[in-house]
Amino acid sequence: MARTVDYSRKAEKIKEQVDELVQELAAAKSAPVIVKRSLKVTDINFEEEDINTLMQIQARLARVILEKSK
């Protein structure tokens, strides 16, 4: 027996996920900007930081590593 796939249902699920991502990105853009400050990694308590701050730290580290590896 051939399996039938309801592509309209799959497309609706994907659309919902995309809409959710767009909303999250819009919320992230309106989030307060972290002021640049000079810290030592040992001064940061990673366990107590919120996920947005950790993601910003990760992105910044990735950019620095990429620049230094060129």
C-alpha cells in the first residue's frame, strides 16, 4: 500500500514554526543591548546567566575565534 502524505498539513506546521521563529527574532531585537565591558571569563558565572546572554557570549566568542584564525 502506498502512503499518502498531507502536504498542506506539513506546510502549515512549517509555517507555524517559521512564524514562531520570526516572533522570537523580533523579541530578541527589542531586547536591551548589553553594554560592552571588559571581563575575564573567570568572572562570569555561566550557571546564573540567562540563555540570551549566553548566546550573545557564544556568538561573540565565535566571531573573535574566526577573526583570529584567519
